[in-house]
Amino acid sequence: MPKEKDSRLKRVGVSGFNKPKKTPGHATKSHVVVAKEGDKIKTIRFGQQNTKGSPKKKGESKSDAARRKSFKARHAKNIKKGKMSAAYWSDRVKW
């Protein structure tokens, strides 16, 4: 099956659908993804530029764990919306 082509993929410079990419040159958002769920396709920019998330790592500090827990609690409703929400992608990539 040939890979689908969409002008949005080329415009934002991602390699395919549902493949997030860093955008260091963007003024406000740190990542972009062209999300696809069924027939729906949407370009989503997410993450605050120059702000670190706190992905789980061995020997992390209690404050990093607390930051991650707070983020997930604060955005849980939007994360549950799935691939078509910025919160979902931010949770996967940065937290």
C-alpha cells in the first residue's frame, strides 16, 4: 500500500501522519504534528517553546514527579480526547 501524501505533511515538514516533530524556529510552539484519525486530518501545534517537560526517568527528583502528576491531572480531560487534541500530543512527547 503506497504512503498517502497530503500537502500538510510537506508544509510543516513531518515525515508522516501522527509523527510529532520539534519546531525550534516557531515563535510560540515547540512541536507540530499532522494528526490523522479515520478520515479526519488536522495540523496541531503544541508545547510551550523553551519549556522543559518532565518525562519519567530513573532517579528523578520529587519535584519532577510532582510537575508531571500535576500536568496530567490538570489536562486529563483534554488528554482523553485522543489524537486530535494538543494535550494528547503534549502528554506523549513532553510529559
